[in-house]
Amino acid sequence: MSLPNKLDPLSRRAFCERWAQAALGVTVLNGVGGRSFAAETATINPATGPGFGKAKNVIFLQMVGGMTHIDTLDPKDGPTQGPKAPISTKAGFQLGGTMENLAKQADKISIIRSMSSKTGVHASGQYLIRCGYEQRGTIKHPNIGAWAQHFKGSSHKTLPSSVCVNRQPQNGNGFFPSSFAPLPILDPDSGLQYAQSDASPEQLIKRLVLLDQIDARFRERFQTAEVKSYTQFYDKTVSIMSSTDLEAFQLTDEPEALKEKYGRNKFGQGCLLARRLVEKGIRYIEVAKGGWDMHNNIDEGLEEHGAELDVALSALLDDLKERGLLESTLVVLCSEFGRGPKINGNAGRDHHPKVFSTLLAGGGIKGGFVYGASDKEGMAVADKQTSPQDFLSTIGWSLGLPIDEVVMSPSNRPFTVGDKGKAVMELFA
Amino acid sequence: MKTRLLLPLACALLVTGLQADNEVYRTWTDTQGRKLEATFRGIENGQIFLQIRNGYVYRIPLDKLSAEDQQAAKTLKPEGLGIPADPNLAQAAARIDMLVEAGLKKAELKPNPLASDEQFVRRVFLDLAGRIPTREETLEFINDPSVSKRAKVIDRLLNSPGYNSHLFNYFADMLRMADSANKVRYYTYQDWLKGQIADNVPWDKVVYSMMTADGKLLENGATGYLLRDAGMRLDNLSLTLSTFLGANVSCAQCHDHPFADWTQRQFYEMAAFFGATETFGAKRSGKSETAAMMRKAVASLDDRRLQQQAKNLLRVNGMAIEETGENDMKLPDDYKYPDAKPGDHVAPKLIVWSDDKTKKAYQGIQTKNDEELRTQFAKWMTSPDNPRFAMTIANRMWKHIFGIGVKEPVTDLDDPNASVNPELLRHLAAEMVRLKFDLKQFLRVLCNTQTYQREATSHELADNTPYLFPGPILRRMTAEQAWDSCATLVVGADVDKFKAHRGEQYAKALNIEFGKGATPDALKTQIENALASMRQFGGNKAAPKNNAKRKRKMQQAAAQGDEEDLAVNPPVRNGLVLARASELPQPERDQHFLRMFGQSDRQIADSESEEGSIPQVLMLMNGEAQRVIGQDDSLVVETAAAQKTPEHQVESLYLSFFSRKPQANELGDAVAALGNGLTMRDLTWVLFNTREFVFVE
């Protein structure tokens, strides 16, 4: 139980206000996120096309290492096929042989088979597909969750608006304040650790007051961004410790059978946690899954990681649908690049940014639809080339963000959601 | 705030320092009438220390000076930071200061005031030994009246075990040191690197060994560098070039670099030096006799599970570098430039840096047919004539100490003129060569500069403003510094004692000889023995198991008051193993203090993070570390509790956490809080959670 939950609501409020005013000079209950860029949903233009603003939440599934498109979303016949033969779906398109469960859900998904990017390096590719800009030494770009918080404000009173599961936040806030950074949950089974103080509420207040007094000299002397950012994190952390919605991070309440259905692995449980967080009103949830850098023995790799993806994603789509959340939740699946058609000397495939695939579902996206195409081998784009910027603009559009609006960074450089990419309108129902 | 506090110091600085036209130079005369224009640096043991304009410091017996000058020396106040350890060192440090100050002057900026002893001792411990000083170490330094104490503590720390740990942590991040990759343990690689650091092997030799290593990972830890990326030689080369040469070539792996001069072809020509080097599946490729024999030996094992384990064991033993004798590097299938066709064979060729045509990087060692390709590459790369090799490590070591490189990012030195101070950068590279790549000597020079011994910069730099080094930059402790400092609070300086040496045990347990004359039967016996010992390493995944039995024994021993041998067993409190980060799993598990505080996951080079996060702050406020630090058996609590008055207790805690005494108002606040229901435990919590604790001034 979190610290002030031991108190009745009135005392809890009193605690928070008293602590906040005494120690840090902010009003906790008004929410910390969004205060630097106080924009409300109402200031955004009303819907300007199909699908605009259909998604209230986004679950962003990032396959780390370069997901082989040929063995998953864009299967091929002939010599480039890979370890398993494609399987047919009732939606009319085929999926890679490992995607057995997803094949049954093909009517819920759209696939972009004409993604193309220029970088074959993991870190920069991951950065690009997440933030829409090339990685630079001079500025950090926000992910879509931070953009959404900028335009729409916080999605929750006390909890952060963005969460990232199975990964570090890695500057997700970009040039926005550090309070826009996603809250990392590195292990979904343990949830949000250390949410409870080992001191009594009274003791904790005294500690916090003294902390503020004692550290004041240092904070005044060193007014650097790093020091200020730490102080912000302390603010936000105390507000989270006081939140009544902390159980959002605990999977212990979920039925065992459902946990089983998502797959007993970090990605499966991460997807389950994402659904739980959507229910609690967290807007943007990233779930990462590694293991895709299959240079060697791709058959073994797919057996493990392909299957984990297939099981978890299918369970997630099913679960969201059953709860009536799929219409308001956009689920996307992406990777920094695909893998080449050629099986190399180590029975694996190598990096291939030239063409690869992404998947979208829910949030106003058509079901059973394929956009664009790769050529016969899966080597190059054959139709409707789509960039990571287009892909992210599509997500922004679905969330109802003004993707053309230019926002100036603190260093006074202009940026937009998805770097002037074009939302793929054909994807929307 | 700082101006107010340190006004006297700041004023003093205006008339001191080493600017060539400084008025504090005076002419000294000795008993024989010889003259020396120099600034007075102090007197110790009957010797006077005089620094001339080029930075060199003369040490002269006081009684050799004229009577008038002897008198003057007794009344003058020493300039600068005290007496340096030797005259050449002082000169080397002074040259760096002059270049830094020239850069500042150009921008019409002034250097920061000199740091106080308290600021200095905490910083130099963290920068050289990787942890905060204990209360005793702080007091010993502060109370030392010697004018050479700064130089002395630098030398002491450079030769302390903490130095080895701290430098290992830096390289572990840079080289993506991970216990486990490619389903194999890299313990021998870690042990090898630790050994190189402990022996202070020159950097060019260390890198040369990594580039040219041969044989099994189990038998030669230096192979770990190339084997870290087994089967991915292009990725490995891309990292090699950016990590050691600051050549920003990752783009050229797939296409011509859009901004720099690198072409994709050049990249492949470099890669061709590794074209005859097999790093994947060596020793177990289907063709060799050994492989056939191994298959036979495995097949003869009784059950499936054993066979699987044996395969893993052979995988570990098969992790090796072998020369194939033939360069098989080819251009990629999608090569699109007109100078060659996809799939063309690529001949090895070294690169030249275009801005430095007078000094070709491959001078005198161009492709010889009788030498192994990798040897040629390694010689070229680590040569003192290579204009980037020395510069890259010099810039990296500068960043290690000052918090920010002279050129950022450190992986891109394609254009040294884009550095904030190109003259300084070139000089540092030349110093690295002059010191023969001795990193310890290089760091010794850096720490003896005035630039290093100034206050940290306290203001926010405007965006895109170059940092010209008015002093070190304020930075948050690295994850390893923070962890090692926590452990220091709990167990004191003894934290440096424990060394893991996992490579030795691992190799001994798992190594299998496939020498000539081995029979399938002999192999089978070896496999069975190795499998038995492999179990202690937890099969294929976990780190060596923290043997529960051993732990219990240790706890019993502690309970019985037995002397714990800290070199063999690190102390454990509340499940936390209080050893230096360098001796813990690489990287630590996700939820460990180290990872939550930003330790790299060792997937991406140089990716240690110094950012805060909510889970991190939750951990600082409510996690195990704050509990262990505040418990009664923690050294910091024991020491403070032994003090007689609350005032002395607070002072003791301040010295332990911040390496300084509390100011009057701080003392008042803390003592009042102690009287108002807060305990010593609460006070440790408060100090631990301050910004002052996690930032390095």
C-alpha cells in the first residue's frame, strides 16, 4: 500500500498539500505534467479527416534488433522464404509461418509492407522509428507520447502520461521537460518498485522538509538543467507515491489464465500491463521486445521470439476487443529495419532497412488491410514507399495531434510530429 | 551565491595564475648571483619551489638563495595550488592550462576560482578512484598542512585499487563488456582487461592485443573484443573505427557517408583486413576433424539433456578466432556506386585523413604480403603516427576527468577543427604520444592542471555554447561512482578489497583440450568433468551462483565475530553484495541500483546514462541502498553514533556524505530536526537524497 493510502482521503490531501507547499513549492494535486506547456485538448482543431483523433491511447510495440519482415508480416515464396512456409488468413493476405495466432486475428489489423529507411545501424534506426528524426549529437527529439502530452496535457492526475515497458526511457521526452519522460517498467512482473516508503507518513514529511532545507544551498548554487531536472523528478515521485492509482502497475490482480494467454515472458506480460495501463488512463505505452537481431540461426530465433510476439500480440488484440477498448486504442508494431531476403552463411539474415513492414490495429484503423508492397524477394519497395516519418505521422493523426504544427525547441529550432511525414490516410476506416 | 561565498578566492585569482604577463613573477637571485624570473609556489622541507614562465618548477634549497630572497620567501604567500610532484609534470600541466586559458581569453571568458580542499578531495577521489572518500580519508587530506598534498593524493589514488576499478568501468561501457553474449560468458575478457589496467599496459599495446588476438576465448581473454561481435565483422569494424579512431563511419557501412569523406567502398576496404579472420563457429565448422570427433563424443553421452549441455559446452569452447589464410571480403549485394560491382572481391586498403596530408596514417606499413592482414591493420591503427588514435584516447580521458570532451561526441573526430579548442585537442594528442600511451601518466598530468583544480561551473550553458573549460563541468555521478560510494558509506575503504577473478574459475572449469591425439573417449571424459563443474555457473544464463551455502557460512562467520576475509568474500547486507561495481555482474540485473542509476546495458557503446527517472528516485527514497546505509551496522552510522554531541554527530555525517563540515545554518537545521523526532537513520536518508550527494562538484 502506498504511503498516504494509510490515511483517510482528507488527511491524504492535507498531507500532499502540506508536504508540497512546505517542501517544494508546487501543488501536487494539480498534476505536474503539462504545466510548462499548458495546452488543453480544446485548443486543437476539430477533426479534419477520417480517423483523426480516434485513438485516445497508443500501445507502441517496438521490436528491437531488426524484425525479419519476410518471416512475419510480409512472407515470400521461393528461395527467400525462410524456415517456415507462409500461412493464409481469412482476410486474404498471408502471414509468416510463425504467426499462427495472429493469422486468426487478421481481420483486426492493417500491415504496411512498404516501409523503407536509410539506416542499417540499430541505435540510429531505433531512434528514427521512435522519434521520427535522425539521431544527432546536438538535440534530443521527443517520442509521440511526449508530443501528445505537449498538445493534450497530462492524461492522468498523478501518474505519468507515458510509460515504457521492458526498456529504459532513453530521452523519450526529447526537448520537452523531463517530466514528459516515459516511466520505465523494466520488469512487468515486479511492476513499479519501491513505491512505498519505510518511514511513517509523519516521519516522511519531516524527512522531506529537512531535505529541502539542507539541499537549498546546493540547488541555488548550481542552477543547471541537470540539477533542476532531478528536483522535478523528486516532485513527481512524491506525487506518484501519493497516488491512489498505483495498483495500475500490479499484474497480481490479473487472472492466471489471462497471464498464460499473453505468454509467460517479459513481452507477453508487458502487453498485459499495457492493456491495464490503458484502462487506467495512461495515454502512451511503449513495450519493447529484443531478440530480433537474427544474424545466426534464424530458425531458432523465430521459434522463441516469433512465437512470443505472435502469442502476446494476438492476446492483446483479443483482450482489447473484448473490453471494448480497441476502437479507442491504437496498437502499432514496428522495428528499426527488416532483414534481408538472403539467408547468410550462418543460417541467419542480415540488416535490411531498404524495405520492411509495420502493423497497426484499432484506433480507427481498417481491419484486414495491406498497404503498399515489397518486390517478389522482399528486397525493395514495389509500391507506395512509406517512411518512418509517415508511420509516426499516422500515429499522431490517429491520436488527434496537429501534425503540421511547428513547435520551437528551447534552442529555437522548428520541429513537427513525425518530421513533416504524411499520415497514410488509406489506413483509416 | 558562489560569488558571495568565494569572493576572496576569486579576487586572489585575478592576480595569480600562469598567464605569461602576470605581475606575480619576480626575479630571484641565488648566492652566486644567478637570476631566475619565477613565481613563488611554496616552501617544503627547506626547499623553495619556483615556477618559470614555461611552467617548469625549480626546486632549490632555501639557503642557496640570497639573504634578501630568503627573507622574501618567508613573507610571500605561495601562488597556485601547492607544490607539484615533479618539475616536468608541473610544466606539462602548465602548458595545458595556458592553452585552456588562451581559448577562454579568445571568448573573453575567465576561468573559475580554484576549488577548495573539500571540493577537490571529493572530486579527485571520484574521478580517479571512482568513489567518495571516507570521513577519515577526507580529514586526513584537509588536515594535512603540506603544500604538496594535492599532488600527493593524486599519485596515491592513481596507484590505488580503486583506480583500476574505475577505469575498468569506463572501458566496460565503451567496449560493451557483458558477462554473457552469443550464449557464452566473457569473464576471461574482463579479467584480461582488468589485468592490463592493473599493469598499466600502454593503451596502444592494449588495443594492439585486442586487434590481433588469436585462439580460444577461454584461453586468451584478449580475443573477447573481436568475439563480442562474433559473426558480425562489419558492425565490429564500424565500432572499432569510431571507438578507437573517432572515425564516424557507421553510415558508410551501408552507403557513402553524407557529410564526411567516407565512402562505402573505403569501409569495405578497411573491413578486408578482417576478411581472413573467422570469429563465428571457428573450431566447430562442419568440415574439420575436430568437429567430427566432437559430434561423436557428444553422441556417446547417455541422455538428451546431457547432450544438449555438452553442445553448449562445446559452443563455449568453440568461441575462438582463427585465421583462414584468405581474405573473403566482398562488396554487398546492393552496392550501388559505379566504381565496382556488387559482390566484387575487396582488397584491403587503409584510410588517410584528408585534413592531414603531410602525415599519412599508414606511413611505412602499407600492405605487406608476408604479414597477417590484422597485424597490418593493428600496426597502422595504434601507431603514434596515426593522427587519430592518440587524439581519440586523449579526448576520451579528458572527458573522463572533466565531464565533457574537448571534441564531442568523442566518437567523431573527423574534423578536429570543429573542436571547441583545436589547439588544446592537438596538444593533448601530442602529450599522449609523448607519454607513450601511458594512461596513468596522462591522467596524472590532467589532474595536476589548474583547470582541473578549479571550481565546477555552476551556471547553465546557453544552447550550442561551446564549453571552454573554465573548470570541470558539474556532473552527476556515474552509476558506478554512485554505487561504489554507497558501498563506501556502509563498509568504508575496505570496499576496494574484493576482486572477482571469475574468468580464471570459468576457464578452468570449462576448458576442453582438442589437441592432436585426442580420442572421442578422452573428449567424453573431459566433457563430463566440465559439465559437472559447469553447474556452479548456473547452466547457460545466470552469473556464477551466489552460492547459498557459502553465503550462510559467511553470515555465520560474521556472527561469530570471525575476521571476514574481504579479499575473498565481499560483505553482504540485506541481499546487496557490497563490492565495487567492477566486480559485480556486467551489466548488473535490470532492477539493481546500478542499472536504475543508469549503468549501460552493454548493448550500445558509451551508453551510460546520467539522467534521472521516477523509478530511480523511488529507489533512492525507498530502495535497499538507503536502508543499508542507514542501518546501525553501517560504518557511517557507527562512526557518527560514537560522537558525543548531536553537533558532532551531524558533522561526522556531513564529512562522510559530502566531504565537508556543515555550515552553521545547516548544522542548526539538522540538530533541530534530531531534537524533533528525526533519528540518525532519517538523517542519513536526507543526506543520501540530496542533489549535493549525487552531483560531483
